[in-house]
Amino acid sequence: MPTSAARRAIATFGSVNVDVSGFCQRLPRPGETVPGQRYTIALGGKGANQAVAVARLGGQSQMIGRAGNDTFGALARHRLDALGVGREHLIFADNVSTGVALISVDARGENCIVVIGGANMTVDQALVDHSAETLRLAPVLLLQLEVPLAPVLAAAALTRAGGGRVILDPAPAPSGGLSSEALRAADIVTPNETETEALVGVRPQTASDAATAADLLVALGAPAAIIKMGSHGAYFRGRNAQGFVPPFAVEAINSVGAGDCFNGALAVALARGDELPKAVRFAAACGALATLGPGGAGSAPTLAAVEAFLESQPS
């Protein structure tokens, strides 16, 4: 049975990876080898990143997923414990490997990533059933697409049946887009530029582009949409509000996981009762600060850091 803390927790249902990141002056072209300066091995996966962001911002956080009972799984277990993420529903299996992301990062903080799903691809209805009470009682559920879609939709249905809100990060976006059923399963869909293009055929670079893309997502079934454009800002459209949050000026080091920090912060803001415009601005600030860190879960800023940053910005 979940503890009383788990009953009040923001839940994240999704992927747990270990990120192996190499840092270089520029990303290699196909067939090219470039020298790198250093590498890191750290907790990652869009699910774990979002769960850690929630915890770092002071939210009660529960991670629901699967990892291997291997060396990388032990690393994930240790880091989640150290960062304050509950893992009652993170299952460690003997017969699969922990998911791994192989990441190259250039001097501008841009990246390219190869993900090997491993245990993440064994997430199924049994895990939904195992975590059903936590899902039903979650005020907000964070979802991504680094695990199979069917259990993602089942988890969403449980949280919504319990009165909670569901945030879907459609990443990685399927090549054929998402069905109306999948888009309607969430309360808010939050694609970045690449994912937006895959879903609706528009690659947003401006607020106007993003508004068009958000309209298309809503027309396809999404109740609300937030278009994350990184250094170009974020556009949101909900039932009763729409608008644009300009980008925050920061000197990015590594953008890996910044979008996950955005989503974790959005969940925290919505769970505490913020309206959508305020919640998106808070999330955008968190995402901007995350680019100043080493990437992945380790880049998630604290609540005090985000609040201080927002106070220093023009309103």
C-alpha cells in the first residue's frame, strides 16, 4: 500500500535511464569522429528527470517505472533516493538492462541523443495495476512516450478518474503523430519544436507559429497545449487562457533535460493552484535555469533558485 506521503504525491509514470554524455566543441557529421573534452554518467530518462524536478522544487514526488537490477539500475536507485524521489513503484528486474541514453553535447549546449529503452520497454498494465492507488490519488500525473503507449493511456485514465490532471510530454513523438484518443487522454500536451512538427507539421520558431501549432493540437483533441520552444520562449493555449512567455536570457551550458524540468515545474505549479499563465512562466524559468547545469536530472534547480530568478526578471 502507498504511504500517506505517496497519496499526496505528484506521480511520474515513465522512463528511467542512465545518461552517458560526451562533451565536444561541435557535434559530428555522419561518418565523422570529433574529439571530446570530457564525459559524465548520470541519472536521466524523461520520467526520472521530471520526477527529480518535482522533488527539487519541494513537491512530493513518486516515480513509477522499471529499471534493470544491474549496475546502472543501482546508480538510478541511489540517485533517486538522494534527490528525494519516492520509488515504491519503481520495479527492478533481473532479466533486462536499465535504459541508457548516449548523448553528445556541443559548446553551445545543443545535443543529439540515442536512447536504448531496455527495461523501460517492459512497462505494462501490470505496473499500472501495481501503482493504481498512487495514480488515482495524484493531483498531477506526468507522462512521456519513452515507455509503451498503452500503459501510459491506462495510467492517465486512473488519474483523471480520481480528479487529477495529466500532463503529457509527447516525446519522442511517433513518426505518424498521435491519435486523437491519445491527445484527449491528457489535460495538457507539451511538445517542443521537433515534436510539434512531428505532430502537426508546423515547426514553431515564433509566437505566431506556436499559436498556429497549438490551435492544430487542440483541433486534433488536446484539451490544452503548451509549445516549448527553448530559447524562443513558450506559447500556451488552454480553455480559458492563451499567451506567450518570452525566453529568459541565460548562457546555456547543456539543454539536456531542460524540457523535463519545465514539465516538472508545471506540475508543481498546477498542484499548488497556479493558473495556467503563472504556471507556464514558472515552468519556463525552471527550464531556463536547468540549461545552466550538467544536463539531465542533475540540472533541476531548487524552488528558492527559481523564485529568486523570477524576482530578478521583469514581470
